[in-house]
Amino acid sequence: MRKHMLFHVDQCQMIVYGFCMYLRKKLEGKITDQERKIAQLERDLAEAKAYLDGIKDALKLLPSEGIDHSSATLREGSDLAKARDVLRKEGKPLHIDELLKRMGKEVNRNTKGGLGGSMSDYVRKGRVFTKTAPNTFGLLEFEASPTLLEPPESFGLPKSDET
């Protein structure tokens, strides 16, 4: 009988061992599947972060809302602030010679180069001033005309055939 029981115990051990191996394979498969899913999520996350970085870079190229570019960094009493004030008063771009005259400055090579160079620096940075022609400067606020940003009244209406 002991032999018979030993055989029975061996069979039970084999069954348990087989079941354990089955469970092990199932769990290893689940681990592999989860690792695959995680790897895909990490790729998706990296792609989403790259996309977000691209959007942030594009946003940096646009002017910030709420910043008054007309007086953003000009020190009151400076030649640049005076030039801005003259341009605001005139309401249109002016040549550097005319700008210097209206500021009460002498028009010569040094004054033209100094003021023109400083204004050009602001133009390159997209701040305060614009350059409409050689040595002719305006203000960014001149370009922010709301009428240019709105579509025409007939926008979206069907065209009428009058022929």
C-alpha cells in the first residue's frame, strides 16, 4: 500500500508542478504584454512631449498678450522714448531725418546712425518700432489695426449671380 500511496503522491506533485509551470507561463506572458504596453506608452509620451516642445517654440515666436510693446522697455526721456512720442503724435512712419528734426536734434551722420541703429535693434527684436522703408520707422501699434483682423461683411454669405 505504501508503494501505491507513493505513486499517488508523485502524481499529485506532478500535477501541482505542471499547474505551477502553467501559471508561471501565464504570468510571464502577462509581464511581457505589460512591458510592451509600457514601452508603447513611453514612446507615445516622448512623442507628445516633443509635440508640446514644438508648440512652445512656436508660441515664443508670437508676441505676448497683454504686453504694451509701445512702451515696453523705453526709458522716459531717452531719445528712443522721444522718437516714439513723435511717431505717436504724427500717427504715421517718418524718415530718420524728419524724426530727428521733430525731436529738436541736429541731423548729421552721428545722430542718424545712433538713433537709426537703436531703432533698428528694436525692429529686429519685434519690439516698439517697425521699419517701413530704408531709414523710415513707424510703431508696432500702427500695424495693430483691428479692421485688418476682421473679415469683410460679406464673408460667409453666398455669392449672388447678377449676370
